[in-house]
Amino acid sequence: MGGMNKPLKQILRLGGVIVGLGAAVWALRDKLLPAPEIPDGPPPRFRTADTSPSSDDDLTTVKGIGPVYAERLVEADITSFAELVSADAAAVSEAAGVSESTATAWMEQAADLS
């Protein structure tokens, strides 16, 4: 039985050496790896807010209007709360691709915000 323990001890010793090397690499990782590169250019468009000067009103403040619906409304020349309120509910519904009841709810909220 004494002979069986020798291979087990060698395996455990090898495992300990590997774990020790791993710990040393982990401790020295900041010195071994290069510093991260920070890009100098502007951030990608999807990470920046839309700063178009088309309107002072932010249509996304209306509950249910996110960036996609706001873009659809802008494409239909609805860029402010006043334009949303004065628009026809069916036209808003068709432009945004939502139900007419949703368009009416948006119009009511826009009236409160304007």
C-alpha cells in the first residue's frame, strides 16, 4: 500500500506547483498585461444622446415613447408636444406603428407637458 501513495503525492505536489504559479501570475497580472487603450475619438453614436436641434421638447418624456417611436414621429414631422397634440390620432398611430388608443394617450400626456 505504501507504493500507491507515492503517485498520489506526486500528483498533489504538481497540483500545488500549478496553483502556486497561477497565484503568482494573478498577483503580477498588472505588470504582465499592457495598460488598456482608451480611444481618443468621439463615442459611438449609439452611446450618445440625440442632440438634434429640431425641438426643445423631448418626446421620450411621454410615457411609452422611446427612442424608436420618437424617431418615427420625427420622420412624420412631429417634433414637439404642440405638434403631437394638434396631430390626428390616426396619423400618429400610423406614423409610429401603434394603436390609435396608444396615440391618443400620448397626445393627452403631451397636452399636459406643453
